[in-house]
Amino acid sequence: VLPARVGCHETTVLRHDENRGVAHALNTGLEWILARGYDAVARLDAGDLNEPGRMAAQRSFLEQHSNVAMVGAWTRHVDASLRTLYTTRYPVSADDIRRCFHYRSAFSHPACMIRAGVFERVGRYGAEYALGEDYELFWRVARTFACANLPTVLVTRVEDPRSLTHSRRGPAARMRILLQLRHFTWGRLDCWLGLLRSVALLALPRRAALLLKRASGTIG
């Protein structure tokens, strides 16, 4: 996690003596940022690339939409040779974003910019939701505040088979199902369809599930 300031070139590296998980590392970065009074936070995964103007575009959007707490963007997915595989198009409006969470995360974690004050309202990343800490946090944010995605590619993501997304696909899918059950409403069709989607993706072989996601323009 790094401070999101347009034109800021300073980099600070925070290190832990031991590996205590992704959520703990994210929260360490957040505490560092919040203690220094930054007003927005953006994140990027190792190996992923910001498109030119990403920070400025999201910062400008937040400045022009004071009611929006978090803004994401679409992502381009490439292989190790940077050949384009597919593009993930996330929902744009606040209502569509809230509905999407019953199926999958409505945001790409590395493509988001969040107002720092949001974390004082909804809390930090939950360590108990390993492999789903971003999905769970963003669901909390979207239930409390208006959120948006810019309908343009601002981050390029490198698909690495060694990443947690791929190497721990099963546990991540089970965590997604657990979170969907936590927010389940018996009379809501989206809850049923989203749960069925997640169960089906978990049951499919990895290659078949990835092909289905690519075909539908979704991932996660």
C-alpha cells in the first residue's frame, strides 16, 4: 500500500520480520499512511502496471464526486510476455456495484483508489478472511458509501500461475462462497445466482473455469 498523491515520487518500504499474511501487511501500510494524514490510498500488486494518467484520473474523479468513497477501473490481463489475454469490465454505477458483489468482487483490488477516511468508518482488512480480505472489505465499503468504477483500462495485470489467485484457487473460491452466504437473502435472486456461479466455478477444472471467465469478461 502506497500513498496516492499525484506527482509524488517518494517511495517508502515497510518490512515485517515474519510473514503474517496479506491482510496484516495491508493494514501495516494503511496505519503508516493514515498516521501521516494522506487523504487517499491506492494499491498495486507486484508485477502489475499503471496505465499513464491512472492516479490523476482517479484523483480527479474523487475531487469531482464528493459523495463517492472509492473508485476503481477496468483491467487488462496479459501473460508473462505481456500479450493481451482479456479485459475485465467492472460495473460502473453504485447500484450495479452493490448487485455485483453477490456474484463476485465489483472491483479489481490493484485498480482502486479509496478515500483514507473510509477506513476510519468501516475498519481495516479482516485477517480472518484470508484470500478474500479485499472482497470482504470492499463489500463493507459499498454497503456504506457510494462507489464507482471508471469505464476504462487503468491497470494492466500480469497473469502469473504462481500468484495466490491461481495457486490457491480452491481456498479463495471457498472464501468467496462463505462471504456470499454471510450476505445471503433468501428472497433475492442475485444471492441464489451468485452462489450457484461460485459453486460451479469451484467444481470446474481450473482451465475450464478460466476460459469461462475470459469469455464473459469477468474474473474472481
